[in-house]
Amino acid sequence: MKATIDRLQHWITEVPVRIESLSELKSSIRPQPHKWSKKEILGHLCDSALTNMQRFVRAQYEPQPYVVLKYAQNQWVEHMNYQNQPMGQILNLWIALNTQVVNIIAHIPEDRLIYTCDIGEGQMVTLKWLIEDYLKHLEHHLEQIWER
Ligand code: NI
């Protein structure tokens, strides 16, 4: 878990530096009408953090296999109204949520990392897998923010 925690902490420091160099205008552009702007991608990462902290906590005490909480990502981005908020506000939320995600992960006892989680369609994974997948998903979307 140490590598994952280090990586998340790296992003908590690095993301604000990179986001600050983006203009509000550039952050708000939707490349296509139905594609997310950079603000909305970072917002989606806030939704992911919100959902995943529920998963990381519940997987530790609910009966196994813990059936993971799902969320409709497009509806969340829309109803959270990220597009109409300043990038700085979304960034502050992202930092606070991920600081808490790190705090949760860092306190999971080693033996609970193998607890079983049901991610749907008969697929069973461990809590450790869920956490590593959270980081993978985060880095995938950060790439989209830097690329465009
Ligand atoms: Ni995503």
C-alpha cells in the first residue's frame, strides 16, 4: 500500500501546481458538446473520491463480499454543477477529498486488504485491488487534463 499512498500524495502536491497554470477559459471548454471540460474531468475525480471513500470504509465492516457502491458518472458531473464553478473551488474539493482518501487507506490494517468486494457481473476483487484501481482511474483522467 505504501507505493499507492506515496503516489496519491505526489498528486495532491503536483495537481494544484499544474492546474494553476491553466486559464479559467481553457478549463471550461468542452471539446465536443457531450465531452467533459477539464473542470468536469476534475469534478468527476471528486465524485470518484466521494464514492471510493464510501467503498474503502464499507468494505472493512460490511459482510463479505461487499457489493460496491455504484454511481452514474454523467449524472453526477451534471448535478454537481462543476461546469459553473471556478476551477479553484473544484481543486480545493479534490485536494480535501484525496487527503481524506489517503488518511483512510493509510489506516487500513494489512489483513483487511484481502477482504472480498463484488464489483458486479460476478467479478470478485480484493479491497487492495479496489484501491489500486482508484489510483489507475485517477491517473487516466489526469492524463486527459494535461493532454488537451
Ligand atoms: Ni472515469
